[in-house]
Amino acid sequence: MSPFTYFAETLTEDEAKKLRKRLALQYHPDVADDGGATMRNINTEFERWLEWKLNPPILVPAPTSNWASPEDWWSAIANASHQKAATQPPPRPTPSPPPQAATPPSQAATPPPPLRRSRSAGPSRSATQREMDDYFAAQNTYPDSHGHRVFGIVTILYTAYLTGLTIEALEIRGSNPRHQIRESGTVVYERPATRAWQAERRDLIARATARNY
Amino acid sequence: MTTEFTSIVPRPGDIVPGSVAAMARQNGGKVAPPEIIVLFDHSYSMDAKDARLLDGRTAMRYEAGCEQLALLQRRLPGKIAVLAFSSDVTVCPNGVPPAPTGTTNLYDALQKAKQADSGAVRFVLISDGLPDNANNALELARSFSGQIDAVLIGNHYEAEAQMAEDFMTALAAATGGTFMRDASGMRALADNVIKLLGVSDGTITTV
């Protein structure tokens, strides 16, 4: 006996969605005179079906005979329980708390850090990390038709390979757009990028070329 | 017009809605893994007539326990398996323990429950007193990977109550479970067990 009335267990997700649409045309409260009761049942069952499809329950055969002993039932219950445990992911190891350093009373009295980092406090660690990753990836990218090496949010506009020194002019987009000049990877000049990006790019390349920063 | 509510106590042999057997019927003859295994004490002391049914009538602890177990299974359908124990252990797929008889052989009940101790199931012990072999039971409980919560029911003399409470607390603590004393005369046992399990919208937190 199927636990579902409208949706068969063998349907795929797409088929079930199509069936639900078809049923909606038939049982929509505007069409059917049941105050929307059938449609509510269909919607509830569809959600139950979807949940069932995404997380199929583990079911083991119950003792079929009417005269099945409680022991038969118990083996079915134990079997189902072990099957469930086998399909569960292993528990995540709980991180051990960091060793408690003795803190002076004045430090202990400081207020806890804010839960949300404010935007003015600078880019979050992940944004900085992304910039670095994109910068290193852009260095390994072939230049495009404009001679720019682009990866993610970083564009290397200009590169000069001097003896023992590499000078790069960068444009960084994202939440904090800015222009940079780097000497061997170290930022030596930085300013925010505005809408006048074409003029700013030209100026940045001129500065990097003349080493005027 | 007011309708008077009368408790219907399930009898041995009835199939309680939401029990393993009832759900197997609905699931086309398949058993879903239970999330809780209730170890229900049906020893002779459950014959004591000091409990209350939902409609307020005084009844045997056993009767009140059956009513509350039925309520629990109805609220968490298919998630509860019942294992009744006295001198012997009885599996109750229909959700109703047998009539009160014998002593409290918790050790055998735990041995039986251990067969289903996969780590994905929680155990709830509902008992009204000290078991026959407390130390062995405690020792066995320590080897469980799932947690055992203990619910003490019934009225006791002071000394006996303390001993029972100590044992149940130790048993729960041995597996990281929780001890609870049901002070409602079993009238709110199902509610208390649900609170103990931390069930919210039908989701049980397994260990």
C-alpha cells in the first residue's frame, strides 16, 4: 500500500511537478467546489513526497504472517535501526576548546566583540583571501587583447620586469574597488577606484611606468 | 452542550495508532527505524492503583502507563518502539505492554535493547522502582552507544524513593542521558517524555 494518494513513488521530481500542475488545474479552489480542501491535501502530499524523495526512508520488511512472533518484529526493528545508523554520516568531531590563558581582570572586563563586522572596518578575511587568490591566479593568466591579465576580481593592467623587481598596476573590483601599484607583490600605492576608471587606469599606468608613486 | 472526555485505555492485543505495527501496515508491510525505544516496566508493582488517567479517574499505574504510551506513539508515529519488561522481556510492536506481572528484570531488558543499539536510537526507561540486579544493569548500560533517559514514576516511601532515584540518575548519567521524576501521577507522562526528548515539530534530536 502506497503512503501517497496522488503521487506515485516511482515518479521523478519533474514528473511529480507536472502532475501537481495538472492536478492544480483540476482541483484549484476556483474550479472545484470544495473550498480548496483537495488542493490543500495535494500540496501537503506533494511536500511530503518531495521530502520522502530527497530523504528516502529506510524500511525493512515487517513480519508478514499474522502469527509472527514478537521476536520477528524485534529483529525487523533492530535491523532497521542498524541500517539507519549505517547510512548516517559519522558525527563531526567536536573541536577541543582552546587552552584558557590566565587573563588579567581588566581584559576580562572588556565587552565582547560585535557579532557583525561593520562595513567600515575593512574587507573581511574571506574577501582579502579572495583578492590574494585572484591576484596569484591572474599572474598565471595569459594577457588578453588589451594586454591585461584578468582573473576574478583582479586585473593586472601593466607589468614591468626589472632586474630583481617586478612592478604591477592592478585594478581590484568587488565590494571595495581600488587601484594598486605593487613592487614584487608588495602594495606601494593604493587609491579607491571611481567611475572615471579609464582616466584612472591611464594615470595608474603612467605612474607605474615613471615609478612616480 | 459539553462533551465529557473519557479515557480509553488500550488493552493488550489492541494495535495503538502510531505504533510500529500500525505504521508497518501503512507503509505496505515495511518497518521504519524507530528513533526511540521505550523500556516500559510492567512488573507487579505497576498494579498499584495510585495513578491517574487523562480524564482524572484513579487507575493502576499500568493502565495510566498504557494510556500515556499510546498518546506518545500517536504524537510521534512510527518513531517509538516499545519493549516491556518484568521477569521476562516482551517486544510490543502493537504498542501495548502485557498486564503487570513478575519482578523488574532490567538487565535482560537492556540486553535485549542492546541488539538495537546502533547509535542512531535513543532509549527511554520508564520504571517505578529498583531493578532485580541493579549493579549488572548499570554495568551493561555503560556499554550503550545511544543515550538512555530515565523516568521514575509512582509514589514511594522516602528511603525507597531515594534509592530508586539514585539508581535511575546513575543509569542516565552512565550514558549521557537525563533523569526525570514524573510528579504528575503519570497523567502528564507523555508530555514530560516529549519535553525530556526535546521534541520540536516531530523532530527528535538523536545522539
